[in-house]
Amino acid sequence: MIVPPTVRPLNAPMRARLDAFLTEPRLVGTPQASGLAFKWCVSSASYELEPRIVKAQFGDGYAQRRPDGINTQVCIWSLAMKNADSTTAGEVVQFLSARNGVEVFNWTPPRQQAEEPVVQDVICPSWSLAYGDLVSDGTLLYNVSFRFEQVFL
């Protein structure tokens, strides 16, 4: 004969903690932002969105689609700084190199109409440096292009 284990009922404080655990919103992870901000102006900026979806394809061309999790619309920015002086170009490349494509930093997209600008948490997985125009006094300018990907913390 199998005897079921005895289960003690929860006392009031334990029951309250369990109810709170099951109903209160909880932070699912620790924010990783570095507190650093990209402070330079860019001369060109564009972004693309490609929502992440899950698609189930059925016969006769019928398909069902749904969002793939939360935060399914991620901004991917293509940015450039054209004809920057050597000091500015060096600072930008040094900043991006120090983040190494993994450290999150803050960036404010250009041309915002709101009173309080929206700041995005981003990473920079790739960047490039090219020679820009040569000024008549011999000053060499540089073109820096890079890509920012929005992340959610």
C-alpha cells in the first residue's frame, strides 16, 4: 500500500510571499548598459526594421505568422561621418574599438521632434575608416562608417 506524503498547509506569511511571487512583475535579467554615450554627430543616417516573426507554412500557400517573442522590431542603423578631421575620426574609432562590438552604449538618433530625445541602447558590430577629401592646405580628412544595432536590456 502506497501512503501519500503529508503536506503541511502554508502559513499566512508564506502564502502571501508565494502569491506575491506569482503575481508581481519581476525583472528578468540585469541591465548591462555601460553608461557610455556616443557623443559625435553623424553626417548621414538611415535605419531598417525587419520584424522577427515565426511562420508556419501550410499547403495551398496558406501560412500563419506571429511575432517571435517580445521586442521584435530592432532598429539597425547605417551611419557615416564624412570628412572628419583626424582627431575626431581617431576618437570615434577608439571609442568603437574599446566597446569591441559587445559592450552596450547609449546613442540618440538624429532629427527627433520630441522635447525629450529618445535614447537607444546599441552595440556597434562593425565599422570602417577610409580616406576622405584632401584639403588644399594638406589636411587629410577621413570617412568613418559604422552600424549600430539596437539591443534590449
